Amino acid sequence: MIKGFRDFILRGNVVDLAVGIIIGAAFSAVVGGLVKDLITPLIAAIFTQPDFSTLVFTINGSKFMYGDFINVLLSFAIDAAAVYFFVVVPVNKLLARFKGPAPEPTPMKTCSYCKSNDLALDATRCPHCTATIS
């Protein structure tokens, strides 16, 4: 039983997931600091209000705190932009460097009966209509 648990924990996917969660939490703290210390003061300089949580309207005694929603929306947009520009773009460029050129597409021929064009050059029978191919 212990050996099975050890094998499960040491399996590549579990370790990769744990590392991803730890890196994600650390990255979230960095982005939170970016939003709190740089972006929010910039918004305050432009719009003269750094925190939108005080924005509310009332209908029949019900408070609608749309300012909190604006704060969350801005935080999400900044998080998504930071992840895209600081993680996705660099990783894609790095992967493109190691991949090399794309392989040449293999030439195919077309069935004269059903017009499917995904037949290998050495095929003698169409897998779609079962016609004999010359």
C-alpha cells in the first residue's frame, strides 16, 4: 500500500502539478503586488480614484456594488495580460526554437468516385467508398 502511494506521488504528472501550483501561487503574489503598487496608483493618477469598491447604487433598498466588480475585472484583466506576456509568449518562442521547421506534407491522391482527397499515394482502394483506385 505504501509502495503504491509512493509510486503515485513520484509519477511525473503529480510532481508537475505540484510545481505548477507552487509557481502559480508565487506568480499570483507578484501580479498582486504589481496591481497594488503600480497599476492602482496609475489608475488613481488618471481617474483620481484608486479603489472602485466605494461605487454603489441603490434600487429599492438593495445595494449594487458595481465598484467591487470593476476591481475584480481589472485584477483579472491584469492577471491575464501578465500571464500571457510573461509566460505564454516566452514559452511559445522557446518551443518554436526547439521544434525546427514543420515537416513537409505527404502527397495524397483523390478518389475519382467520392472525391475524398486524403488517400495515400500507394492506396489501391478508397476507405470511404471502397472503390478501386487506379
